[in-house]
Amino acid sequence: MKNQAETEILQQAINGDETAFSTLVELHQTHVYNLCYRMLGSPQEAEDAAQETFWRAYRNLKRYDPTRSFTTWLLSIAAHYCIDQQRRRRVPTLELDELLDLEDFAPDPTPSPETSTTEKEETDEIQKRLNRLNPNDRAVLILRYFHQFSEDEISRVLSISKSAVKSRLHRARLHMAEQLNAS
């Protein structure tokens, strides 16, 4: 559920207040960027995709359904844009957190060189494995494991049936397990 302040800011943005929309961008930019980065695998592409996501949200703000979560709507725009980008380049890239707990993976404020190197290697290895998944399966995994979306939310975000979500999750988990067993 949205809090009262965000609801008010959102309504102001819908009514054309650009400052209010800037506030929404500030509130959601980290989530949008992280989703884009995990899906595209490149910081520059993620920045471009996040900017495009907010531009599309701004242009379509009057079409936003206030009965839905704004975050879900925004991440839906980002996920669809990233999937389109992946299809265009035919190089799948995304990240899965079934192997790493993101809370434990948060950067240590004073990491040692060894810790930094190990974390970078683990992240790179996960990214390589995720790059082997097709974009649709990766999107489902990212929304499930990085954003803790339910199957119903994923279904709405990606405009697919709940059974398709379950199928893609199963297929992607199986693929990731096979890669782990092969290494």
C-alpha cells in the first residue's frame, strides 16, 4: 500500500506538477536502475533504460491506474523496455538472486580488498550464468528474487498468466541448477 505522502505526490504529478514527478523519480530511481541493471548487465545501458522508463512513465502518467501499485506499474514499464532491448540485441543478460542473499551482499562500508574481490567474482559468475537464460525467464527471476514480487504481481507486470510465471520460474531454476552442477 502507498503511504499518504506518496499518494499526494503522485496525484500532484498526475495533475502536471513536474516537481512532484521529480520527487517520484527520486523515490524510485534505485529500484528502477537495479532492475534495468540486472536485466541488461551494463551500467550504461541500465542508466539509459532507467531514463527511458521514467520518460515513458511521465508521458503516460494520466493513464496510470491509482488502484494499482505505482512501483509495480513503474517496474512493469522498465521490465518491458529491457526485454525489448534484449530482443533487439539478441544477447540475453540478467541477474538471479537465488544463489545470493542480497541483504548479505550489500556492500560493507569498509570492505577489505579480499572481500571486494570475492564479491566481485561472485557477482560476475552469477551474471554469466544469468546471461545464458532467455530474457523472459530472467525477467521473472529478477522480479521474484530481487524485488520479492508475488506470482500474481509478476503476472500483471509482464502481462502473462500465472501459470506462465510458474513455468518460467521452474525452467529458469532448473537451468541455473544445471549450470551449478556442471561447474
